[in-house]
Amino acid sequence: MYCGETAPWDHFPKNLRIGEFLDPLQVIVEFFSTGQPPEQLRKLEAWRYFVVEEEYYNDPKLGPEPLLLRYDLHLRLMEAAYLKLLKFKDDNIDTQSIQPGQLENERRMWPYFPADFSGEELSDPYAILEQSFDRYPPQAYRDNLHAWLHVALSTRTDFETLPPGEIMSFYENMRRLCNGAWLIRQRESGNAIMKS
């Protein structure tokens, strides 16, 4: 598929190994092994802070390494989620029907359940991914993450490169992608994380 000025190979995963390319769910599982959504979203919000403020990111003990790791994790999550979406569409899989009471059970049993989606979106996390990639195709996602990394590590904020409205729009998209990936992780991994 050719998307405007973006060549098809721009959407090709650039940060996944062959095994991960063949089984992108393992990347999604790995992403959430570094923290469940509340922690991931807190770290994302902290990253956004350094994108919009004049301060720059520098962990007192570890320097820029935690932010570089966050950048890599989000790149890999995005590419894995995109591959999952493509496979879902290529296989012409019908949306898994949600059994009566399933959403309520998940809400009760899981340690985290996204609150900002409609019932239809909660029933079909691939619709969440599709909307996310409609707004930010993979290369646009990569470009934004790269800009966020540079601005967060810079001593000045460049609102010409990243206007505040665009920062918020991309931030909300990243939140949606993270939450959609969490739903897929919980339902498809065969090893849903439950409340203790």
C-alpha cells in the first residue's frame, strides 16, 4: 500500500528481529513486562513533560539511558502492534466476539483496564490500533518519537518543530496505542496478568 508521499518500505519494521517479526505478540508481552499500563503511561507523561518544558531529561543516577530505553521500547511496541494489525486484516479475522459479561470480568480481574474507550473499542482492540495508525502511520510515528527524543534531551524546546497541539495529539495517540496493545496482550498471550 502506498500512503501519499510515504513509500511502502517506510512502514516495514526496522527494530524487530526475524522471530519478533514472525511473532509480534512476544514484543507486546515484553513491553508490558517492563511495567503495566499505569507505569508505562506515567513514564510517557514524564517524557512528554521534557518535550514541552525548557528542562531536559537527565536521570541523576543513569543519565539519558532510561529515556533512550523508553524510546526503543515504544518504537518496538509500535512496529509489533502494526504487524499484529496487518496480520489481523490479512487473515480477514472477524472481531472476536466478546462473551456476555466478559468486559465486566476483565475489569474486575485484571490489574488495569482502560477506562477511556467505548464498549465497541474495548471489544475490538484492533479498531483502536487501526485508528492509531490512520492518524500516525509507522513512519510518522517513528519521526515523532525521534523528534520527542531529541527535544527531551535538548536544552531548549523547539515549538517550530513540535507545535504544542501536535505534541498533545501524538501523546494521546501513544496512550491509545499502548492501551490497545494491552488489551491484545491480555486476550491473546494465553497468560493474562491478573490481580493478586
